[in-house]
Amino acid sequence: MRSRWNDAEARDLAPLDLLVYASRLIGAETSLVVWGGGNTSIKTVERDHRGRDVAVLRVKGSGSDLKSIQRKDFPGVCLDDLRALLDREDMGDQEMVDYLARGLMDTGGPRPSIETLLHGFLPAFAVIHTHADAIVSLTNNDRCREVLTGVYGKDVIALAYRRPGFRISKEVADAIAEHPEPRAVVLERHGTITWGATVREAYEGTIELITRAEEAIAEQKRGRKLFGGPRVPVLAPPRRREIAVAVAPRLRGLLSRHRRAIVTFDDTPAVTEFVSSVDAPALSQAGPATPDHTIYTKRLPCVVRLDEAGDAGAVTEAIERSLSEFERDYTRYFEEHRFEGARLTDPLPRIVLVPGLGMFTAGRDRRTAGIVSDMYHHTIDVIGNASAFGRYASLTARDAFDVEYWPLELYKLTLAPPEKELARRIALVTGGASGIGRAVARRLAAEGAHVVVADVDEAGARKTAEEITAAAGSGRALGLMMDVTSEASVHTAFEAAALEYGGLDVLVSNAGIAHSAPVADMALADWERSFAVNSTGHFLVAREAMKILIRQGLGGALVFIATKNVMAPGKDFAAYSAAKAAEAQLAKVLALEGAPYRIRSNIVHPDAVFQDSRLWSDEVRRQRAAAQGIAADQLEDFYRRRNLLGVRILPEDVAEAVLFLASDRSAKTTGCSITVDGGVREAFPR
Ligand code: ZN
């Protein structure tokens, strides 16, 4: 492993800034720590609230991530308080947390890491603790001690696995006090501890330790067949995609039985090689690479029992069987190891390995599903490396359970903000690059939905999606090209959504165009163009949505953006009004067909939404003004004055009605029309 230390960047940094710098270097290396794993510290002298100089440990706070850590993420703990604990034999977890809280330098900051004592008990100025893949590769096999001695001789101290907390911290401190020469401690099945008189020394010590492990692994793996070679043929990429798309919604439906999940698909070569191998069924059931993965990944993935992945029906059946076996085994594991206060919230897997196909991972949102996927990539690496030295081994079921249900680890999850109304839901909005579609996409995202922004203007769709992810977080939107008049284009866009998020909960069918001309002068092509977008487009999109929603079995909401013209048509607007009337009728039939599946279908009728709208092109404005016998620049004012409330209708007003119909607020409403037009008497629904 290459040192990333840069003297020019590090030179003038104050001690805490230097710790931030080194921590980010560690965090940038995902084979050292992933997603919140690992921690770092320094010991300094600071002024306390009474103006006294006191020795302080600055240590990573719980819930922060090394790769993006900041000064404020390092709470200070009074070192005298910590060192006083060296006289103790043992200490309970909660007692330890309460004790640490009393020794904090600042109020209102983050809770110090649950591995704080590990840092505080060591005399060195700087301490770094990682969950390095290379190290657990050496320790997660049945020849662990022999392997470590072979690689490091007497240069490291190895300690048997014990859950983080008081006792392992004490064991580390005692071991170093007894043997002061070694430069590092290896915690078996967990990670590394290195230290130094400077931050740089501790950092370089980590890199050196890992480099030696990496060299030994490369040497040991040379010429070896990984995972016993292939067992199930890996499908070609287009076929994989096809099967994954076909099974994803059903899988998401099953994984959402207790709480809705976002499910994402991964078929990168490392994954397909592993899941399709001879040894994967056994190796994957040994346990996690390092304990802190378990709160995201659970102890074990679900391996689908399958000899061939080429038939979507057979794959779906195999997934159903394997999931129910997983649920049964997981419930048993929970019952066997449960302690007082432990609560089984979800007995379903976070990782589903499908031989010949790839891996599905599940989480509360796309980001979390991605974290689970990242972690399993590292697990596959570690399994491959560790198996080169001996039989892959992990924590015992007991130890894994104690971490998975450890209140102090679960505390990290409570740091996430409370879930919003549309959290864990997936919405697809057509015509999302501008106007009503964009406002709807933003509104649903603001309430927590994952949004697929589809538009014939691909750059515009991506831009809306980028705005959403900038505001709501990574993974929360996907911008893609969809031409609603093309069966293939609609299908491809829904496929992308299924692979990214696992399925669908809400469809907002919005894309539309306008054309104005008296019937006597209308070209057939203009009539057909209007029907292609304003009528057939809604059919194609709704058909794909219905297929996914039915397969998923979680109900769903279809919202159609129609127009006031459906109820009160305007002259010279036949192509538009007639096609939109067909859309509205389609929406009502879908209410009938969707009801048995708890799929609701409703309509919003806006009128004259000009702002940010592509429907109201200059040409259409001119034509509509002519039809009303007014000048084009009077058009907006004309429509405003025409409605009872005398108001301008904005895209955001329409988005409010869509939110109502898309969410459970309207759980008992289907086949309904809501107007957003300021009140147009001729268009009152009846
Ligand atoms: Zn750790």
C-alpha cells in the first residue's frame, strides 16, 4: 500500500488538523476502512472550562466517517478520567458510555467512539485503528496464528477476537505494557492498531503493516484457483440484465414485507465470479469479514440455491424458496442468541447472492443499499485472500450476534434523521426536465422519495436529478432519457429504474405536448403526434408501471397529469383535448384494473401552467392567443382572469395535488380527478 502522505499539505497543520488530514488519508483507502469503520486519535493538552491545562484525548466520534471527517467530529475526553479506568478489571458497556460522557471537554458534541478506551489506554501520542482487508485476510482463516507469525515474526502482537469495549482495550494495554517492542497490534477477525510519537509515524506504521500483509497475500495467492472455480455459468451481460430486471420487483416485494426497502443490483466481475463459484455457498455462510459490517449486512447473505440462471421464472421461484429458508434460519439465530432488550425487527437478508447472475443488496435508501454492496465487495476480497492461507473463518454466531444487536452499534443508526413520508419509496416522473414534471420530482424528493426523472431531453432530466441529489443526498434521483412514444425507450428506462432501485411505488405520467389548430386545417401528422405523446405515451408508461407494481405486490399509486380541457375543451385544440381525454379514460380504467392489487389511479387537471413549461412554446402561445382572439402577450393574464380565484397556476401548485395522490394521505382514493385551475366553472368535475 502506497503512503499518501504529502509533506507540503501536512507541514503547517496544527495537531488536530494533522489528525483530520491523516484520518482522511486512511478513509480514502477503502481497503482500510469502509463507511464509518475504524478510528483515530491524538493526545493533547487543552484549557478546560476553568482555565486549567488538562491532558485530553481527541478521538473520532461515533457515527462519523474517516474519509470526510472534520475537526468537530473529534470529541475531547479528559485523559485522567480514562487512565483512572486502567485499575479496573471490567466495566459494562452502558457504564462505559455514561462514564465517557462525564469526561467530555465540550457539551453538545458527538459521542466518542465505542473504541475510545483502546486509544486512551495506550501511552503513544497518536493511535490509528483500522479494519484493513489485508489484515483480516491473514486472521480470518483456521491457520491464523501461524500465518501472522510467518508474516510479521515478533513485530506485532496478536490478540484473539473479543467484542470492542472495556476488556479488549485493557488486554491491548496490558499486552503492550508487557511487550513494548512491537510496533502494532493485530486484533484477530477485527483489524489493526498502530501508534507513534507523531501522527505521521502512526500513519506510516499502518501503511507498512498493510504492505507486508499485501505482499504475503499476493505471494500466497499466486497460481491458485479462486473459490474452487466456477459452478454455475455466468450469463452474458444483456441476459443478466434482462433476468435481473424481471426478478428485481418480486424480490423487492418480498424484502419489503416488514419494511419497504430499496434494492439495487450489482453484477461486476468480482461479484459474478464469487456468487457463481463452487465454494460460494459454503464460504459465504462462514460470517462477516469484520464485526462492524454486521449492522449493515447482517451476519450472513442469502445464497439462492440455483444451478442455472437463464430462466426468470425459475430464478424467481428459487429466490422465494431461499428467502423463506433465510427468514426461518435467521429467526432461529435470533432466538438462540437473543439477550434482554434485543428486538427482531426484520428477519430478511440485506444481501441476496444469485449464482450466474449477480448480487442484490437492500437498504432503507439507495445510499445504504450501496454501502451494503461496498461492504460485500470487501468481504469477497477477504474471503478470497483468507482462503489462500487456510479455511475461511469468521466470528462465531454468538460473537456476530452480540455485535449485530449491540446497543452501542445500533446507536449509530439512531443518528440518522427520522424518515420522511415518502422514504423507502420510488417514484418515476415523465417529462421531469421542466415545468410540472420538474416541480413534482422535486416535491416528491423533498418528502423522501427516490425519484427517477425521465424526459426526452436527457440532459434536462439529468440536471433535475442532479439538483435533487445535491439537496437530498446521493442516490436519491436518477435522470434518464425516455421517449414516451417509443415502446423500446419506455421499457429501457423502466429497466434502468428496476436495476437501480429494485422496483416502483409511484408513477407520475406527465409528459405532454400541445398543438393548436382548427380541425378543418389540421394535418393528420399533427393529430397523430398529439395522440402518440398525450395518449399512447401514457399507455406505454402505465403498462410498464403496472407490470412492475403487480409483480412487486406492494400496491402503488398512478397519477396522471391531464388537463382542464378534458372537461371543458377549447376550440382549435382538438388534437390535444381528444388525446388528453383518452389519457383520462385510461386512468379510470386503471383504477378498475389496479384495485385488486391495491394500485390506485388518479388524475390531476391543471390549467394554464406557463412557468418553466415547454408545452407552452412560443408557437402554441401564438396559436392559443389567436383562438381566444387576443394578443400573445395577453395570454397569461387572460387565463389568470378567467378562473374564479383570479390566480396564476404554478407548477408547484400542481405538485401539491400530485403529492397528495402519490402518498398514503389518499390511501382510500382512486379513480378521482382533482382540479388545479383556480376554479373554472365549466370544468367542475362531475
Ligand atoms: Zn474496530
